[in-house]
Amino acid sequence: MSVAPAPTVLLGNRFARELPEMAVPWQAEEAPEPQLLVLNEPLATELGLDPARLRSDEGVRLLVGTAVPPGATPVAQAYAGHQFGGLVPRLGDGRALLLGEVTDVAGRVRDLHLKGSGRTPFARGGDGLAAVGPMLREYVVSEAMHALGIPTTRSLAVVATGRAVRRETLLPGAVLARVASSHLRVGSFQFARLTGDVELLRRLADSAIGRHHPAAADAEHPYPALFEAVVAAQADLVARWMLVGFVHGVMNTDNMTISGETIDYGPCAFLDAYDPATVYSSIDSGGRYRYGNQPLAAEWDLARLAEALLPLLSDDQDEAIARAVEVLDTFRPRYEAAWSAGMRRKLGLPAGADDAVVTPLVEELLGLLEAGHVDLTSFFRSLSGAARGDAEPTRRLVLDLAAIDGWLARWRALGPDADAMDRVNPVYVPRNHLVEEALAAATEGDLAPLGRLLEAVTAPYDERPGLERHALPAPAGSAAYRTFCGT
Ligand code: AMP
Ligand code: MG
């Protein structure tokens, strides 16, 4: 008698059991020739998975969804979503599967999810597939965000499938294995609300409270408290994006999590030159999701969450609306507070620095950065040098020397802490020209540039020899950067 080997991973099926109305059991498409391109060993270990086993044939088949551990129920999740302002009632995982939940070594329940694993009943016109480049982009950018301390889904692995994907040209296909504290989105609540089944909506809300915002369970009114917790998490998240110059690109309601993690890295990018009007996504012709509009876009999405939650906020409709508005009104002050506190940290300012001095100083700085098309990451990192007495690198970045000298003098008078600044202003972010270079090389089979980029951005605050290129702004004359959603 042969004994079946222990599974590589134990996967729960809690979502599939608790919310079957929103889960379609499904399986991944065969991958003709799976080849592991990148594995996140520290994350694997955190999940209690053995990296060596994940590298084995069986492990790689797990990572593309073709070897499902016993007891697991992979599902495509149903959700709705406002896409660029228009409601799509039935969106769902068109090319993704929730494999199941893993309990990590710290005891936290986390989703293991695949993207690019083939068509599902939600695929609409899509092919259900993903290309190597965009999946590696999500891997790099999500891991960079994590290293920057920004809540995000994580990337466990990218496996090339050996199947060609037709985009503008034929491209090598891939599956991304990603990890999230859950995949519940604003769009999940919109879907539940649109079914008209209030008990489903309640079960979904209870599940979200249990997984992400347990304190809401003890509140006098748990569902308004859930909404308030999501508003707080998103206000904090978007403030962090803004401080680091991250442009998400597609802030549709299906791409906003209930947990407060950044999700769905499509046409995302980091600012080079500081400019609130920056749009990278080729499909965002109206600039709805431009850098400077992200706080408003988030607030808009949260208003859609409020609408979806209304039947749970109170039995009395007027009271439900009043509660929704009251909570939604907390978004702006929370966002402002998070952003201002973060900006003070970036400037190394002591806790006691007077708002009446700091606020105009910050406004003036942003005006200078915009007018001079100054590289955001390089500027803030250079400032610690200026605090230590060498302002030349900062001055070289800014066109208007008289203005920056005046600004620096007033800022230095506040006593900035250079070491504290180096802990919050990254040297390395995934700069657009380096991401493109790494993805193009990887698509051709050369993984070395990707490896160096990951080395830089996964330890973003420690300047290291050998990574000088990764700390420099894009070469002058770089074409206006565009990212594509046909991912
Ligand atoms: P996204 O903008 O990437 O968040 O995707 C929006 C919706 O389109 C989701 O429902 C995705 O599952 C679906 N989708 C995106 N690309 C594809 C594809 N190639 N095949 C099927 N569905 C897709
Ligand atoms: Mg999405």
C-alpha cells in the first residue's frame, strides 16, 4: 500500500463554504510547460510553505493551479464594480481563482490566489490569460510596496505557462500566485447588494468584520463601525500612496479592498517628476485616476460602499443614510491627517513644529517640485544630505536656485532629523524605465535585470553599492511613460 505524500500546502475553503452565492467552483487551465520564473522564498516561509517543495514539479503545478491539494475548493469569486464610473453588475474573477486560505506561521488566515489561470464563467470576452510581463510587474511593484511599508497583497511566485498569449503580439503566458489578507472588495459588497438578498449582504459583512476589522463586532452598531474601519484603512492607504508617488491607475470599486491592502496592479507606476496631473494608464483618457485625483477617487468608491451597505446601517432608511454620510465625512480629515503626518516625517520635522509654519512650507515645496519637474523620490532622499550640510544634490534637482535656497534655509531652521528621514524616504522605488527594462529582458528569457531590480526595491531605504543606476531619475528625454491595461 502506498501512502499519499503530504500536500505541499493545507488550503481551507472558508470563502467557498461561507459565501457560496459568490463562489463558483472552478479549475485552472492546463499549463503546457510550466516554468518557475520567480519565487518569493521569505513569503513562502512566512506562509509555512517549504520553498524547496514549491520549486518541485508538484509545487510548480500547485502554483499554476493544476495540482490542487486534497480538501481545497478553488473558486472564481463573483463581484460587481464601477469601472470608470459605470456600474458593471457582474464582473468577478475572469481569469483568476481563489485556491483557498492558508494559515500562516503567525496564525493569520490569508488567501492564496492565482491570476492568469484561464477563463472562468466571469471571463466575458477575455481569454482568461496573462502575459509574463504584466505578472512580473505585479510581482515587482507589490513587493516594492510591501518593503515600503504600504499595505498590499503580496506576490508568491510567477510561473511561465509555456502557452502563448495573444495581445498586440504573441507573448509568453504566465500565472501569478498572490497572497492577500482577503480578496473582499467594495465590488463584493455591490454584488451582494444587487442580489437583493440582505442576509447574504450580512453574511459578507460579518465575514469582513471577522477577517479584517474584528473591533467592529464589539461596537454598538457593528456595520457602521465596519464601514468606518474601511474608510479609515483606505484614507491611510491612499495617503501612503500619495507620499511615495504611487499611481494605481484603475481605482475602480472592484479594485478597492475591504482590508485596506493595495490590490490589482495593472497600469500602475511611480511618479518620476512630481506632477499631480500625471496619468500613466493608456485607457484613462479622462484622467479620472490621475495621481492628484486619487484621494477623491477613493472617497467616491467609498460612497459606493456606503450605498451597498445601506440596508445594514439601520432599519430606518433616513437613519441609514445619515450614518453613511457621517462616516463618509470622516474620510477627508483622516486622509489629511495621515498625509500631513507622513509629509512631516518625510521632511524630518520634530513633533512640535508649528502647523502655521509647516503648512505653507509644504505648499511652497510642492509648487517648486511641480514647476521644476523634479524627481520626487530623488528629491526627498537628497534632503537628508541637505539636513547634514550638503545641499548640492538637492540644488541640482531644482531649477529655481533662489527659491530652493530660501526654502532650504527656512526648513533647516526647524531642525530636521536626517537619520529619521532616511528611514522614510526610499532610495529605490520601481522606476518606470527600470521596470520596463527588466520586464522586456525577462520576456526574452533574461531574468538578471529583474533580479537586480528586486534586490533594490525590496530593501528600499538602504543605499548599497552596485545599485547606483536604480537610485537615479529616468534619463533626460525618456518618452512620456504609458502603461497598458491589456494585461
Ligand atoms: P482589472 O481591471 O484587471 O481589475 O479587471 C477587471 C475585470 O476584467 C475583472 O473582472 C477581471 O477578471 C477581468 N479580466 C481582465 N483581464 C481578463 C482576461 N484576459 N480574461 C478574462 N477576464 C479578464
Ligand atoms: Mg481587478
